[in-house]
Amino acid sequence: MKKIIVTGCNGQLGRAVNKLYAGNNNYELVNTDVGELDITDVDQVMSFAREVKPYAIINCAAHTAVDACETEVDKAYRINAIGPRNLSIASTELGAKMIHISTDYVFDGKGNRPYTEFDPVGPQGMYGVTKLAGENFVKEFADKYFIIRTAWLYGDGKNFVKIMLNKAETEDKVRVVRDQVGSPTSTKELARAIAYLLPTENYGLFHGTCEGDCSWSEFAEEIFRLAGKKTQVEGITTEEYGAPAARPAYSILENYMFKLTSDFMFADWHDAIADYIGNDV
């Protein structure tokens, strides 16, 4: 049975990967989180990987608190850049495949058409800067890698969908940003993409989001509609919201490499959120 090291196993994506591979007789997941493996410690990573001898490493670990990354810069670099570097070094020594998850925040968010994998990057905040550094380390140190940039992720854990549904329990109206657009993406769909790529040699950089797009306020409206909530959504500007870190206004990614090199297709975001609210919330 092929062993796969999963980092960040208790996060939303880590849980989705575990759910997808449950009962699979071809792969054995070796789950780790901060308690089992400090990915920022290269010696610890090398020792662990040599013991496991993995077929692949799926890196779901990240410092994703966008605002906190602005002040916790060293921590963000350690987790988002040094961690992927260490895992990539280990993957190369052991001949393992490396799957690394990145983000739409590597772009400046000032575009007017969906970003492809061939578009120039330009992160606006430390989260995007450190994630881009992680991408570059993976490219530099991993022999066999898949980097998947995703966006607006939700699954089993704290996320926008659950925050909205919790607000709907006590509030008649919520204020949600209307001038940021992207593609809400379920961890179930992203895990499916990972499982599709893993056995292949179709290495490289991919965008991986659900098809279609909307604003955050439109996403909230659809969540309430599907959940049968009467809560009203008031669209506000990013400036009115007032978050410390810059958010990309335009976050739509085109899954161009998947379409160029495979027959894999992500679900439309409407179908994915309907499935999530119908089965997982």
C-alpha cells in the first residue's frame, strides 16, 4: 500500500482528503498536524519522511489568517514558505510526489479577466507574499510536484458559509462585501482534483477552483437561499469593511492547465455549495 503524508490533516482540506481516501485499499494516509510534525523544522521533516518512505506528500498546512500574516511575518514565512521548502527537499530525497496548495492571493487582484497559470503574479499582502515564496521553493526543491492554487475555500471547519449561517440564527440583516469577486470552492472538489492528479505524471502549476464566479455578497445570498434563511444581505465596499490586510478585488482563477492537459472538470460553484449545504452542514 502506498503511503501518503498529509500535513495539516485537521484543517478543512486535510479532512476532505481523508474523507475521500477513506476505505481506499491502494493508499494509506499518514496524517500529521502541528502536534505530530513541525514542517518548519527541516531535520524533523527529513527524519519523519525517511521513516515513512512516502509515495507522496500532500501539504494542506498553511498560515491562512490573512490579517494576522501582516503582523506575524516570521510565522507566516516559516509555515507558508519554509515548510513547503522542507517538505519538497524530503520529497526529492525519497522520490515522492509533492502536492502543494497555494492561493489566489499571489495575484494583485486588479485584473478584469480570469487569471491563468501563465499570468504574472503580484501579491499585495504578506499572506500572498509568503505563499508565493512557498510556491517558488516547491519549484526549486521538489523534482515531482503539483502546485494547485485555489480560492474561497470552504469545508469541514471554520469558513465563510458557517459564519453566515451562524449569523442568520440571530441577525435579520448581514453586511457583506460586494466589490470582491471570486469562485467559492468546496474542499470536496479540491480533494477530488488532488486525487485525480496524484497518480499521474502531469506535473506543474494548476489553478483549482469551482467553475463560475460571484461576489461575497452574492455568495451569502445563495447560502441563505439554499438554507431557507430569511436573512437579508446588505452589500458593502471593501473600504467600509475595513480589514487590516489588502484583499484582491478580482480573484477569479481560470483552471486553464486542467483544461489544457486533462479532462478533469470542477463542479460549478452553485452545485458545490448546494451539495455542501444539503449534505455537510
